Amino acid sequence: MSLPEDLAETVRDRVGPGGFSAYLAEALEHRLAMDRLREIVADFETDNDPLTTEEIEQARSLLHQEHRDDDSAGAAA
């Protein structure tokens, strides 16, 4: 695997020593979750009408709320 050095350095500056691998792992987990979500939506839309803009916005709102809840729980731990 090859990672542009300027990108790697930006991450290192942000997370400090020892946080690089954890940061990359979290980013990869997020990317995989988004890929799976796209697959789920595509499968749903194969058998149903496409999602409306309102349905997409509702889902975004729920995801953002869950993300804020997860961040709050992590900060409290």
C-alpha cells in the first residue's frame, strides 16, 4: 500500500505519535460502512421506488443524531 507522504504527515500532525494506525483503521471502518450503506440502498431501490429526498434527509438526520450520541457516550466513558 502506498500513502502520499503529505497526507500521512497531516494525519500524524493531527493525531500525534501512536494514533496513526487507529486513525486509519477508523477511517477505513467508516468507508466500509458507507459502502455497505450504498449497497443496502441500491438493493432496496431494486425492489422498491427510489428513496425520496425527504426519506434521505430523515435518514441523514438519524445518522447524525446517532453519531452525536456515540460521541457523547465516548466522552463520558
